[in-house]
Amino acid sequence: GMQPHLQALLSLYKLFCPELVTITLPAKTKTYFKSSEGPWKAAMNAVRQRNQGSSPLIQAAFLGTAPPQSRKRKWNTQLVLPASSARASEVGMEKYCDLFSTDETFPVEQLQTFPQLLQNIHRLEFPSQMGSVLTNPLLLHYMNCVRDESIYLRLYYWMGQMLQEECTWCVVDNTSETEFKSFLETIYKGECFLQEGFPACEEFLYKSLPLWDGSCCRPEVLKLVSWIPLSSSPEIRSYLYGPLAQLFFTSSLYFKCSVLESLKELLENWLNCNVIHMDPEFHS
């Protein structure tokens, strides 16, 4: 029978394959299926509004998730180490005078030298603002030495949220492109220091590259592409090579060379990573 959900399904078939549906359907049918073209329409509307010179308060959906209406905090405020933890203010700074005590945590804002890191690495407490780790070489050293999964999870969660909220080609009413470039550059320097890519950054690239115009933040985006973690997953073909190929064949010679250079660096990073983690008994 002509039930509403069946009408919606038939109208969907008629939209994409009209030759399969020969019956007449009502003009107004309740929507049961979400449109898959939402991100593309939002991206095209953003470009259209930008080219017309107007700046309406349009929030482009980031792959189906709407960003917050107002963001009072800025990403770069998260890159500064906080003054002191709440615990330090409660017990008093005199409890941290003995740097070799194993009963107390060492305040991360007092970490200044590499010998200090070595002496207190077993009692270091990470700051609440995980973004400050990216700009602190000593804390990056700590991440390399101490494989604490909770630290990585906190950092990746924060990074994923910031990338989603600050992406200049996925969110219209956001900060300037210069600030986002600086943010991407900070992440890239952190990856170079650790000699490995961040999974949160990989996820961001896979989600945002299909909406990327190949121009906005081009050097920074291609730098991040070169640090995608080594993976045998077939998703990299559709999520990375597919969007880049579409831009590659329709862009300038300079863009083509930039993409090739980025992929060459990606291959070099993969080879270096494979050599470091290679099984001694594996000689292929």
C-alpha cells in the first residue's frame, strides 16, 4: 500500500533511477532519508557568499555535525602552560621544594631543563590544557619516553575538536585563515619532533579533503599529508588519493608539483617508520 515510508523510499528511487518507478507519487512526501549532499551544498554556499563579498552568519555543516554557535575561547590560548594546577594551590608550593620526593607530583610549569625532566619523569603531571604539549619540547620528549595511552587520548580528542571548529573551509563564521595556518603549522612541527603522525590529524584530513579547494592553507595541509601514519587500510585510496587526484588534474603545475613533493615525503616517512619497527627476522 501507499504508506508514507514506502512513498519516501519510492521517491528516493525515482530521484536517482526514474526509469525504475513508473507509478505517480504525491508531490509532497515526508523525508525519511537524510541528504548525502549536505556538506557539498554547504561548501558551495560558503564559496558563493564569500565571492559575493557578503559575510552572513552561515554555519556550514562539518560532515553532518554543526559547529557551536559561538566560540568564546581561542585555540591559541590552549598552547600556554597554565600557571599552576588546582592541587598545587591547595597544598601550597612549599610541598614541591623537594624535587626528588616520589610522593608528590612535579608541577609541569616548573619544568625548564632536560635534566629536570630526567629527574622527575616518574612523577610528572600533565597540564589540563593538552594543547600546550605541542609547543613544549620537554613534554614532547616525555610523550616519546612514557607511552601513556591516556595522554595520547586526551591530546587527540582536543586536537580533533580544534581542527573541526577552526577549519576555514568547513566552517564559515570562524577565525581568519592566518590563525588556522599557524595552528596547522604547530601540529606539523609536533609531528616532526615525534617523527610520527597524529591519528586525529589523519581523521581530519580524510574528512576535510573532499571539501578542500586546494588553495586554502595549501602548504600546511600538504605538510600534514606527508605525516599520515603508515597503514594497510584500503581507505587511504578513497579518502586521500581520490580527493587529491580530482584537484591534481584540474590545478596548476605548481599544485601538481606540491602534491608530488608531499607524497614523496609521505613515502620517505613510511620507509623510515618501517625501518625503525622492522622485525629482525623479516628480510623481504
